[in-house]
Amino acid sequence: MNKAVLIGTDGRTLAVNAIRFAVAILATGLPLLFVVRPVCAGEESAKSGKQTDIERGRELSARYCSVCHVQPKPDEHNSATWRKNVFPLMHRNARMSELDPSRSEEEREALSQWRLVWEYYFQTAPAEAIPQGPRAPIRRDLKLFTIEDPQYRRQICYATMVKIDPETQQIYVGNALTRSLDVLNKNGKGMASTKVDSTLTDLIQLPDGSWLGTQIGMVVPDDRPLGKITLFTRRGVQFVQVRDIITGLVRPIECAVGDLTGNGAPDIVVCSYGNLTGVSGKLAWYEITGSSGYEEHVLLDKPGPTRCGLVDYNKDGRLDIVALVAQAKEGVYIYRNEGNGDFTELRPIKHSPTWGNVGMQLTDFNRDGHLDILTANGDMGDFDCPPKRYHGIRIYLNDGKWNFTEAFFYPLNGAYDVKAADFDQDGDLDIAAISFFPDYDRSPEESFVYLENRGNMVFDAHTFTDCERGRWLTMGIGDLDGDGDIDIVLGAAYMTPFRTTAELQERWKKEGPSLLILRNNLRAAAQDQTR
């Protein structure tokens, strides 16, 4: 039924390249960069007298890398990271000799080309990572929020979800290590805990009052289809699993619900992050066909979908799908709803495969009636490496014609989530952001940043005094205490040793909080002034 049509910059499909890729992979198992068609020996020998190996490697990289994704620049990593981590991860057999007599001439030529690209990146990448660009300094003077340490504390915390429910004034927490859905009151005191089948990464309320929970299956990289979308209801403060709606997913992270076909029935869009293989991760929408049935419609059969939203971008009365994608084909994808279950794929924002996309929110920053896109990119979970200067928070402004322009960038090492709201109630949108991989040696204040909007895309950066007392993986916002302003809850995870210090790890082990409440004191201060 659904058929997403890929529109590239030249309007052509990539069907031919896809066939070449599939055939070459099955036949040779060679590095993925060079399975389309290795340049024949005659072509290379004709150029070898005029080009250095670096020049040939640059040409081959431009030719092949861009087939699968945006071509990464050598300076996106330092040389050691390319050599020790990136290329070995891309193909663990890349060190095999092209002189192996068991290989065909085509295979040996492809490996020879692989080595040229390998050397191009090693030789032209900087020895040291390029430092972060200028930014507004992060001052430890956050006055808008009061920091509260709740009673809730897991011995070893891995909070994969925190949500504020303004209606009940409660906090919902998903914990990977306990496989639980915990309910806390507005002061962070535990009220109930429900065992779930696997780790919860998302929880959304439906119009009838029930809830849809996204259970990832495996938090660590894995290709087993253990994830699912589950229906929950509530008995008092307790959550109760009712039944599974969609099963057999590989590491789903988030879902969105809306009527995509116009038949009056809700459909579900699911971001299944997957792992490294194309058969596991995907972006798909599911048409519910009965009390326990559904029909799957795949939009993107690649790993990496991490965030999604449903909005009517062109105001034609049909919900379009917006998705943030990581892994190889990183960027923002929009699936324009053409009606009758058909979608056209647009890629208005494309990123390098080193980008590390992880957070997204759709909101109107310049108040022109068009939803803009706020993103965070900073995932560094694959391997330990130096900070990346292009990690951070970005605002892409929408012109209403499917075009998005980067209007703001705030460099933030390891940025992991971002939320926009008018926290200070001055009429514009401010930004709250967390980093799971800050540069703890040089700028630990990156752990949490509050960007106060001064107008014209100028923001002042603030944080609280002891922001690095926890390692923040998740964040929720909402009016937790019913006073009319927006509060923040931070959720911690302490299982990843990358980019930290021994002192911090020891401190977290002894006293690291599972959550912190950043209670907005704007209304409280206003009430004090009127007394």
C-alpha cells in the first residue's frame, strides 16, 4: 500500500545503485564503500602517473562515499580515530591483502582502492581534533530554577525515560536496569512501580486516557527483534500492561500516533533504531487492522531513526511525518502525505555519518506560522574519541516551502537532548539541553545548559553550580506543580565510562542522583512580590 518515493537533488531514484550494492555484497563481502563498481585496473593505471595516492584516494572517496551517505570530511575526526576506530568498525576485514591468491582480480582491485581511501583519510586528517568554535560562555548562575534532589534513587540508575504529566503532577521514569516504570509525585517521592518486559524509552497518552509505551528490547547494540509497542492503562497511580500492539521490532526508541489515512482511526509511526545492519532498523508506520492486528508500511529500511513527529507541514489537511535519523544516512527526513497511504520522501537536512543525531523538537521559533526544527547531535556511544566541534544544538527555520535553513548553532560537546519552551514567560522560546558526553576535562558545565532567548537568535547560556553531579541521559519538561510555569526533570545513567574522569565515576557511584528536579520559581517569585 505505502510506497515512499525517494526524491534526490536530481530527481532520480537510487534503484540501480541499490541492486549493484546487494549483488556485490553477496558476491564478495567487500568493504561497503566499494561494492558499486570498482574502477578497472586500466582506468587507475592511466591516472597513476599523474596523481599521488592521496589525490587518488580523495577522488575515490568522493565517488563512492557519497553513494550511501554525505561524504565525511577528513577533519571530522583526528587521524587516530579514523585509523583505530572508524575504518575498522566500517569493515573488520579491510586489512586483508589484495595479494591474496584466492581473491579475484575485481576483489583485489577493490581492496587496493579501499587502501587508497583509507590512506587519504589517515594522511589528511589532523593529528589533533579541531577545537570547538566560539560560543556564549556557560555561566554557573542559573537563577530561574531551584535545584531539588528527590528522595527517589536507584542504587545503579539507567534512566532511559523521564516524563512530566502536568495533569496528575507526577513524574514517570523508565529504568533499564530494573526494567520498571516508576511513578513519582511532584516532589520526586516514589508512589508506584510497574515491572515491564523490557526497557521503556517512550510513553505517550492517547485521547481515551490509555498509554502507549515503547519498549526497546535491548539497550545495548543488538539485532534481535525484542522491541515492541505496548498498551498500558492505569489503576490508581499504578501502570498496568494491557497487551502488545506491535511486536518484533529491533530497538524501537519512540513512536507517534495520528490518523495518517483520514479514515478516522489512529495509526502509529515507530522509530526502530536497530543496530548496524540495514535489515534491523527502520522507520515505519503501522495501520491498525483490528483489535490485535496491524499492517506494516516501511518508509525507510535503514538503521538510525531516533525521533519522529506528525504535523501538517503544507496545511493540506493530511499529517506528514518528520523523522530524525542517525547512523549512516543522518539527517532530517520528511514524508509528505499524498493521501491513500502514499508518502513522498524529502531530505531537507542532510548530515555527515559522523554527526550523531539524537534529539529533535518541532516548534515555531520565529513565530511565522511555520514549524521549525530544533535538533541535538552528540552521540558518541560507539567508541571513545576526542570531542567533536560540530556537536551541539541547532535551529533550522522553515520557509513554508519545504526548505530549512540553519539559523542558530550552539556548540555543545556530546549534546543528547533538547527541549524548547518559554521558560521565563517573556514571549519567546528558550532552550534546555543536556549532554551525555560533555568535555569533563575542559567544560563540565556542558552537562546541562539553559539557553535564555534574547531575541534575533541570540541566547545567553546558564547552568547550575553542581551540574556535573549526575550524568544526564534523559530530560522531561512540563508544569510539575500546577503553578503555571515549566519545570524540568533530568534523568541520569552511569553505565558508560567514555569521556569522563575516575573522580567523577567514583562520586557518581557513591552519591549520584537518579533524578534532579529543576523547579521553575518564576511564578513563586512573582507571588512573593505581590505580597
